[in-house]
Amino acid sequence: MKNLQLLIFGALLMSTNAFSQEIIHFMCSTIDEKPISHGTPKSPIQPPVVYIDDYTLTFSADHPEYVLTIKNEESEVVYTTVVSSAETQVLLPTTLSGEYQIELAMGNWLFTGWIELYY
């Protein structure tokens, strides 16, 4: 049991200290109000794990395909792309500067967070 606790502690320590990147915190919602499935879901949807370092977004190695959308403070789309499941990094345009809303859409799920970009 003690070895398991040390292993978990070590993994948490590595995940927070090994990178100078900042994790993006996402809120989850549905795009369409229709029920996604019949019955009670077996487990809640987990938000994606995405880090940002300057203009580089880093995704976990085993993520699904997402539609990435960046919106300015007036909710205008300033950048959009598809992040395939094979990609682990996306470089955002360096022409963007300021605070932006980041959206990752996957099927009927929408994950929303905020990022700051400064060149």
C-alpha cells in the first residue's frame, strides 16, 4: 500500500513539476440539449488535459479528435482547427495577443476555458 501511495505521489509530482507549462482548466457542457444516451451514464465525462506554454498547446498522447476554436473577448472566432488524435502539440498563431476563450468540441461535448497569449 505504501508503494502505491509513493507511486501516485511521484506521478502527481512529475505531472506538476516536470513541465513549466500551465494546465488549462475546462468547464464541460453539451452542444445539443437532446439526451446523449438513454438511461443513466456509467461515469461522468472527463475534461481534456491540455497544457499551454507560450503559444504551444500540449495534449495528452491518448486524446480523441477535437475541434479547437479560439474566441476573443467579444466572442468572435479568431482561430479554428481540427486537432487529430495523433497530434500532441498545436502551435497557435503568434499574431494573437490578450485573453481568449478556448473551446474544444468532441461530438456533443464542449469544453471551455480561458488562456492568455502574449508575444
